[in-house]
Amino acid sequence: MQNYRRDFPIFTHTHYINSCAYGALSHQVEASYGAYLSCRNARGADWMGWVERHERVRERFAQLVGAKTDEMAVTTSASAALSSLISSFDFSGKRNRVVTTDQAFPTEAQNWHAQTARGGDVVHAREQDDGQLDLEHLAELVDERTLLVAVPLVCYRHGALNDIAAICKIAHDAGALMLVDGYQGLGAVPFDVRDLDVDFAIGGALKYLLGSAGIGFLYVREVLIESLYPLQTGWFAQADIHAMKIHANEPAPNARRFEQGTPSVPALYAAEAGLDYVLNVGVASIRAHVMALNAALKKGVVALGGSLASPVKDTHHGPMVAIRSTDDHQLVAALEAEHIITSCRDGNLRVSAHFYNNMDDIEVVLAALEKNRTLLA
Ligand SMILES: Cc1ncc(COP(=O)(O)O)c(C=O)c1O
């Protein structure tokens, strides 16, 4: 892997290994934010240019997940993408069940549980002790009552990577739809909606895609779009944004119907530059590079007498490795004192490498963990 670190100023003073929380800021993204401010100073407003940028971000998200541009909505968060999609579902019929999982990011599960007010029946597939989803349990929950199965690509707590193709098959065999929350993997784990046979996917730009807060996306399989009528809508979702009609709601024929109001314009600048960077490096080579770093990290943790909350096998977890701790917040603070930035959830330290990390970062993390051995569980 080429040395990309010179594009990321944070590495001049810090071992940043926390892309599961926020990607590192590149010169390119910073320059793109600068271009937004220059545009504001020069012209005040450039709505035509900003709408074009919105379309370029849509194209790049589509390229990232192997979808058509018309299958992508660009939203202000993954939550906005999900709630717009959900507003088009009907929970009053025979298929009112949503099978989510105990690995769901809160915003995903909360959005499903909110549907119980509309007749939804929400159940959770559990995970096994090794962090992997219990697919037998999931299959037991999926039946002729199931509208949709929702799983994360990678769990935000411990990094387990799900077998999306296998879960899609379980869903589709029962006539149910399948949604993937790709946020914790996209940009670091190859993900192709056609190869995997996914119906819906959500995600956002700020983690491994190196963009910023304020941008999410929704992928909707083309054949499903016209049958879905979002009740949560707005002028950017209309067939003709410029028509300014106030006596009718006319949703766009493509996935743009799941958008709502004014996009987060500064975040579009960051998202475009971040996506360009990641697409240029290539997700398959990112995956290979990060797997090699993580193999060394996991070996080192075990050698120190620590234990992993992530599944042990390299192919069973995404870019993040979760390490059990007796006090995860104290461990994050102890590492920060050594200029190492990580994060924690659920009692575990999360170390999340990307293409800009190297073996030196791993060695520095392991040396700091050795110093703080008493905080390893
Ligand atoms: C798996 C997953 N989904 C969703 C989100 C957040 O989504 P939103 O863009 O709605 O804040 C996160 C953020 O950490 C996440 O890890």
C-alpha cells in the first residue's frame, strides 16, 4: 500500500486509528471545504453548481455499492434515509414483521420500534458468544409474516462482519425484503448490492469514506422504487424540483423520491472529495491492507494476555477490532495521553485501521496496551 499519510495532517502528531468513529481529514477534503467557502465569498450562492455536486455525490455512492445512479438517494444522515424508506412501508397487512438484530445500531432499531405504533411487529435475531449473528435463530424468525430483514454489514460494537448473501437468501426464500446498514464497513469492505442481492442499503460519508457529518444515502433496488410512496417527503423528492407545485405531491420516478429538503451543501463538498479518495485507493486493496494490520494487532493483544470481543477469524470481522477492557473509557484516555486516538463502546476498546494506518501504528498501540495491561480484560 502506497504511503498516503502525507495527505492526512493528523499523522504529523498523532496515531489516529479511529475511522469507525470518524475518518481522518485529508488535505483534499479540507481543500474542498475551502472551495465551498470561496464560492460563498465569491458568489454568495451557486445553487446550480450545488445541485450538480449533489448529483456527483449520488454517482459516487452508486459506484461504491455497485448500484445505478437512479437507485440512490442522497440524504442528510443514515437515519433520514431509513425513516424516509420506512415511511413508504405498510404495516397493516399480513406482512408486518421486521426482523432486526441485536447488532443493530440504535438508530436502526429505534426506527423499527417506532413502527409498532403503525402495526409493526419487531423482533431481534440474537448473536452468539463469538459475536457472530446466530443465523439459525434469524431463520426461525423469518416467515410468511416477515416484511423485511435488517442487518448491519459490520456491527458497531465489536466489528463482526455479516454474511449478507446468506442472510439475503433466508429473507428472499420467505418472500421478505432485505436491508443492510453498511455504515461500519463501506469504504473498507467490498460491498456490491447486485452480487449480494440486497434490496435496500443505508450508510453515510463520515467514517471510512472520509467525508463529513451531514451526508447519508439510501439504495433502493430499481424494481421496487415505483411501488414505494414515501410519506416523509419534500421538494427535493419531487419529479421536478423546479416545478414548485403546491397542490400535489409528485415523487420522482427514481430513488430521489426518498430525499427531502435542502441538502447539507458544505458536507457535499467533503463527501465528494472523500469518496473520490477512497474510490481511487480501491476498496479491495484497503480491505487486504487493513486485514494484515488487524492480524498483527490481534496476535499482539492475545500475546499480552488480552482478549477480543471481535470474532477472531480475519474474514469474520470488518475493519474494526474490539478489545475487552476492565474500563474502556479509561483505556481510551490512557491511549490518548500517548497520542493514540481510538474509541470505545460496550466495555470494549475499538481500534479501527484504514489504508492510512501502518504497522508502526499497530506497534505503538500494542506498546501502549502493554503499559496499560491492567485495563485489559
Ligand atoms: C452502523 C451505523 N449505522 C448508523 C450510524 C449513524 O447514522 P446517522 O447518519 O443517522 O447518524 C452509525 C454511526 O456510528 C453506525 O455505526
